[in-house]
Amino acid sequence: MQTKLKVDKAVKAILLVSASFSILIVISIFVFIFRSSLPAFKEFGIQGLLGELTWRPANGMYGILAMVVGSVMVTLMALVLGVPLAIAAAIFLAEIAPRGVQAVVRPAVQLLAGIPSVVYGLFGMVVLVPLVRRIPVTGNSGYGLLSAAIVLAVMILPTITSISEDAIRAVPRSYKEASLALGATHLQTIFQVLLPAAKSGIGAALILGIGRALGETMAMIMVIGNSVILPAPLDNNPLTVFLSQARTLTGNIAVEINYASGLHASALFATGVVLFVLIMLVNVSARAIIHRGNPSAG
Amino acid sequence: MKKLLIALVLIASLLLAACGASEAGETLSITGSTTVQPLAEKLAEGFMSQNQDVQIDVQGGGSSVGVKAAGEGTSDIGMASRDTKEEELNQFPNLQVHVIARDGIAVVVHPENPVNDLTLDQIRDIFSGKIVNWSEVGGPDAAITVVAREEGSGTRDAFMELVMGKDALIMDNAILQSSNGAIRTVVSTTPNAIAFLSFGYLDESTKALSISGAAATEENAANGIYPVVRPLNLLTNGAPEGIVKAFLDYVFSAEGQATVRAEGYIPVK
Amino acid sequence: MNVPDITSTNAMNLAEKRSAADLRRRQAAQKLSFGLFWLGALVVILIMLVVVGYVFITGFKSINLQFLTTPPKGGLSGEGGISTTVITTLYLVGLILAISAPLGIGAAVFLIEYQGQTQSGGKFIRSLLQVVNFGVETLAGIPSIIFGLFGYALFVSTLKFGFSLLSAALAGACLVLPTIIRTTQEALLTVPVSLREGSLALGATRWQTISKVVLPAAIPGIITGIMLSVGRIISETAVFYVTLGGSYRLPKNLFSGGRTLSLHLFYLAMDTNAFEKAMGTGAVLIVSIILINLIIDLISRKLSAGVRLHQ
């Protein structure tokens, strides 16, 4: 008995150590990336990195504002393109689709989730970019925000769909029955009862989608053009801003890390810090909003 | 649970066994410039066919990584497609530079582009954004899409030095790609694109322009008619010894230099 | 006397008519919107078919036994097959799981099974649980390129592992750790409390209960988590792009570099003109993802069948 209890204690200690690893990793990721970015922050200050548009390492200019704008813009565009479709698909799967149809749609969504991002990037390069290039605007190369946003919209769709579907399914059956008994149609029930009740889950789905969009790297560098510019309209039509090339924070790191040394490398780690902070901000603020809207939600 | 653990341990030990089993021969690691990489890959294949027990790992990463890897000893040999910088030589004073080939940098366009020749000034103006339409240089009325390598690339550094000069910068709107291959892919699929590309990457998917009448060929580059040429270097920390020396000897042998020529670069011997 | 009655009947008729019209209108709106939902689902399937179909059709030509069994060669030309990249991928999957599975499962067991025990451990354990949960949540949200950057800074540069299997495996293990912890947690939660109580009541220690009762019951869920991680590793590129080096030769030991399937696809697409081979590699990747999805599906179907039996 004594030895058994000793084993118990030992195991508990081992498990405790393995549990601590996750927090250890978080801390070391932060420490290492932050430490490596310190030289750049010391040299240029937060203002010099985050407040400047020009990224020209050869000339000692390391502004990453254009990349922040690029990342945010392409993410927002992907949300606009992808979210309606994703939530429609979720409602369809949870409420409307007959069993047989579900058995076709759900694996399709699952497969979309599993396709490697390089495959999406390649598809974007050889299929989407030439299509987008057909839009007759001077200076439109096909590589740019629009192509990237379409690719990204498809990539975040499965995440948002499957989590939203779960959220809608998790709404107690009695809500739906009560609404239908009161004479509401199925459609009214969906929009006025189920969706409001599932809003915290759908919110969580959106956050994960945003996180995935902000963090996507390989597919982005393959289709967005990687130019370090503030996206701007190509001609008098303001809509052509969507055809502008851009660079994302993730792309900045992946494209240049292998060639960088010294301050340049440090500035790339600073890019990583900004990305890290941006994603933490999205997560924390969105979680706060969800909790305020629905205090009962875990 | 136990089964799972046992399975995992088994997998791990199998892996280690598999990894360990082939440990017999010697390994040589080469890291660095993506421009030199394909050439080094070919040379490695040639060397390995003569020395069966040697395995050579050729990794990309870029010229700066190559210099650093050789200097810090994380790789046996570094690759660089540009001259070694002063600060790098200060950091790694034992670094030895071996010029294994010379490489021209071609200015390439889409194969269907009717333009065949540009002057150095025109090229500079196109890449800096002063000339924005192909009609200004005798082509069709279409906007020019400038494609370039990213900051830090050896090819870009060499192009900046040899073509752009001190004052001109590559325009901000340029599409940037992180390897020669990616540049070639973009140019071959973008009708109005222009870019600079290592000679080793030239094929029918892009069209190399002549510069002021000098065609982008190895002969012209070798006898100085073609103006944009830079060295391809292998770097070692200290004098090469043992297998590293054997490999370098092979590179400078008649067979090695024949491979250099066959791959579209200019031999040094 | 009858007059108000008549009017009220009239009013009722009117109301009935109105509500009938309203119902018709509402039903028409519903039909229209449901049509749109069907359309949405159709678009999703179409997207899937177009992407997968394109990759398969263009890649199919290059897939044959030779493609699968010969190593890549010829540097830029994109000659050769994919055999070494398949093996490297398997190596990496094995290594990453060997690191992350024990850690992740252990962490999940601790988080779930020792939750109720906080009194004995006191404040320390309680706050530790909170901190760990926060850690897992944060890890799950970190984009893969950050894991790559971390791996590059710590394993490749500082610890001088270089571009190697080891660096990539350690960075990759950090990447999939939250997946394994989360799914194991969920699997443990589905094990009924009564099972644990029964075992404890029979005099088993907590560890005996966990190892002999709880974990066996949670195995299908844990395997699902591991399969999800396998899928994640196979399709991951960004992390390995900056930690694995990219040499397409078979790794000799933990310190050799290598190239996984998806990395090979990236290099083929970006560095060579071998588009068909890139697509062929993409098709192989998609097929393996489909297989993994099927396995997960099978497990979860078995799992739900088991649950039904229990009830």
C-alpha cells in the first residue's frame, strides 16, 4: 500500500511537470521572440517600427505599419467573403439538411479544413491569380489582396462552419420547440431564437477564423505579391485598392528570415512580436465581448 | 494507455534505429544561397556517385544564412551568391571564400513580350519606377509589372550593385518573391512582368533580354561583353580538410567544372 | 344583440384572412431563404470539388509507382519522385508524437483528474491549473509561423541544432501540443464519474484508477486527437520551412535536415517548373488527409455506438 501511494505521488509529480510544459512553452516562446526583437526595439523604438511605412532593410528602414495594414485588410476581406457562406453552411447543416445531404456536406467541409495551405496557395497561384488578372485595371498583376482574400476565405470557412454548427446544435431543443409552438416558422426560429442563443459559440468560431487568417503564411506569400506598400487604389476607382499588392506580417517573416542577419533579423522578430500581440488582442477582446453578451457562456 | 505508450516508444526506437542504421558513412552539409543550391545539388550528386559512402545534404536558406552557417560551423560549407561583406569577415575572420563559378544575372520577361533588348539605363528606370509602360521602351501599350527578389537576397544585392547603382532603388510596388524559382514562376505566368534572374534558372518559360545588344549567354558573360556578372562562392571556416577538401577538389576538377557549364553558369577553370 | 357578434365574426374572419396571408408570406420567405441555404451548401461543395478536382486532374498524370518510390533529384529541374519526402514526413510525425503525445496526455490527465483534488494540493495547484489552462488556450491561438520563428531562434540558432529533424520536431511538438491536450481533455470528460468513484471505492489508488479505468475508456478520443495532430503535421509548412532546411535526401540522424511532403510541394511550386509534379504531390497529400479523416470518422462512429450501448 505504501509503495502504491508513493507511485501515486510520483505519477502526480510527473503529470504536474508535463502539464507545466504548455505554460513553459508559452513563456519561452514569448521570451525568445521578445529577446531576439529587443535590438530592433532599442534601436528604433516602438514608434520607429510601428509608426513607419517604409521597410527597406538595406537602408536601415524597418517600418512595419504597411504589413500591419496588409494583414488586417486581407483578414477583413476574407471575413466579408467567407463568413456569410460559412454561417449559411452551418445553419444548413444544423437545421435544414436532410441526413443524407449532411453526410455529403460535412465530409466536404472536413476535407476543406484538412487541405494543406500550400495546396491552397498553389491553387491560388495557378487558377485564381490569372482569373483576377483579367479584371482590366492598369497595374493589376493578379497578385494582391483580392486573390489572397479569396484563398483565405476558403481556408477559414471550414473552421467557422464546424464550430458554428456545433454551437447551433448545442441550443436546447426546448427553445426551438417553444418557438415553433408559438407559431413562428422554422426560418423565424432560426434567426430569432437559435442564432441569438448560439451567438457566443458563433463568436468563438469567428475569433478562431480571424486567428487563422492573421496567422496564415505560406498561402499568403504565394498569392499576395509581398510588396511592402500601403495598399492603395490603382486608379481613380477606389475599389481598385482590392487589386493592390500587399505584404502580411507572417509573409514578412517567412520571406526574409532566411536572408536576414543582425538588426534585420531582429526587426523580423519584432514583426513576430507584433503578430503575437495582435492575435492575443483579438482573442482577449473578443472573449471579453462574448462573456459580456452572454455571461452564462463558459 | 500502456499499449499506446509502448507503441510510441516502439515508434521512437524504430525511428532512432532507422536513423542510426545509416550512420556508417560520412555526411557533408552545405547550406546557403538558393542561387548556388541547384548547382551544389548537381555537384553533390556527381560527387556522391563516385563516393558511395558519403552523403551530402544541400539546404537552402540564403546567402546570409550560408555565411553564418559556415562561420558558426553549423554547416561544413556555406553557399553565397554575393561577395562576403566586411562585417561578416570581421565576425568570422577564418572564413575562406572559394569562387566555384560565375553567374550572369539576366533580365527576363514573359516569352510573349515583343521587347528583346534594353539598355542598362532603361532597366534602371523600369525597376525604379520611372518607366511604367512597355510602350516607352518599344513594346505594347501595357503597364509594366516589376518583379524582384526580397531584401537580403544575394541576387538582389548583386543586381543593385551592378545595375541600379548607388542612388536608384527598386520601386515599392514591385512584387517580391523569395527565390529565383518563384521569380521564374511569376514571370512565366504574368504577361507584362519583368524581373532579374540567375542564368542557371533560364529556360523556355521566360525570355532573357539582351542588354545594349549583348545577349544573355555564358560566352558573353565569360568574356565580359554581358555586363551583369557576379561570383558564386562556397565558404569554409578555415582551410578545407578531409571530405570537405575532397568535395572542393571535385568541384574544381574538369568534371565538376563541366557540370558548372552544363547548368548554365560560367566555369572558373 | 346580433350586430356586435357579426362584426366580431367579421373581424375574426379578417384576422384569420390576414394571418393566413401572413403565414403564406412567412412560408414564402422561408422557402426563399432555405433555397439560399441550399445554394450556400452547394457552393461549399463546389469549392471543395474545384480545388480537389483541379489538383487531382492536373496531378494525376505524374502519379505512378515510380513517382512514389524514387527520391527527388536534379535540384531545380524537379526530376524524380517523392519517396524520401514521404519517409521524412513519417519520421517527423513519429518524432513529434513521441515528444508531444506523452506530454499532452499527461497534461490533460493532470488538468482533468486532479481538478477535484485541489484541497489537498492547496492554492498552488489551483492557480497552476488556471495558469496551465491559460497556457493551452494561448498556444492553440499562436500562428504556426511564430512556432517556426521560436524554433529557429531557440533550436536552430541558440542551441545550434541547425536546420534539422530535431529542431523541426521540437518546434512541431509545441505546435500540436494544444490539440492533443484539448482532445484528451474532452475524451476524459466523457468518461462517467461513476466509473472513477467505483474504482476508488474498491480501494484502487488514483493512479491505478486513471491508468486502468479512465484512460482505457478514453482511448478512442485520445487516438482521435493524435490523428488530428498527424493531419496537422502532414499539412504544416511554415514551421518546417524555417527549421527543417529543405534538403531532399533521406535524413541520416536527428541532426540532418530534410524535406516533408508539403515542403516539397512548396519547393516544387516555387523553385521548379514541375507544376504537374507539384500537383501530384498535392494529390498525395490530399489522399492522406482523406484517409486520416476516414479513420477519425470511424473512431467517432465506434465511440458513439459504444455510448449508445452504455445507455
